[in-house]
Amino acid sequence: MPRGKRQYPIDLQQIREALIMSGYSKLDQQAKALGLHRSTAWTIVKAKHKLGRLNAQTTRRILANPDTPPDVRSVIQKHLDESVSREKANDQIDRFRCPRLSRHNVSASNASRAGS
């Protein structure tokens, strides 16, 4: 998968459970708590999201909403922290597998091709 395009989905079920544990059992309450439209909240709560994950904009809206319950916020923050950790680990693995050429090596390589 191209760099920057790796996806680590937030478990939508965890968001639903966090909402219910926080006392938001009705869809209208859940939508308001998340700061989203009712239809978007429904796809999250029913875990029917077409991508199987939240997109970045939806995640930002939830985190920017002052009414987002702390339990929901912690589920999303935990996911983001894990994603950053995975990205760092993947970057280290990529560097190990395919070390980047130094400028000196690239220049020497180009000079040898030019002389051929």
C-alpha cells in the first residue's frame, strides 16, 4: 500500500459501546454527543459504514465537538495513538528493508552511467 495510505480502522462497535456506557442510548442523543448528522451517527452506531472506518474529517468533527463523551474520545485517541505507533514501526521497517541511497551514491551512479 502506498505510503500515507495505510488504514487502521477504529472499531465502530467500540464507539457504540462507549456511547451507550455514557448514557446515550437513543440515536438523536448519540448524534448530538458525536456532533454529527443523525444519518452519519446511524452508520457509526449500526457499524454499517461503507468504508468500515471513520474518515479523517468525521474523526476531527467528533474530537472537535465539546459534547463528545470522554469514553468516546478515549476510544478514538487510543486508535490514533496506535496508528502513530504502527506508522513509526512501519517506517523503521521500510528503512531497514530499502535503505535510501546517499547523494554520493546517486551521483557516483549517475557519473558511471554517463561515462558508459
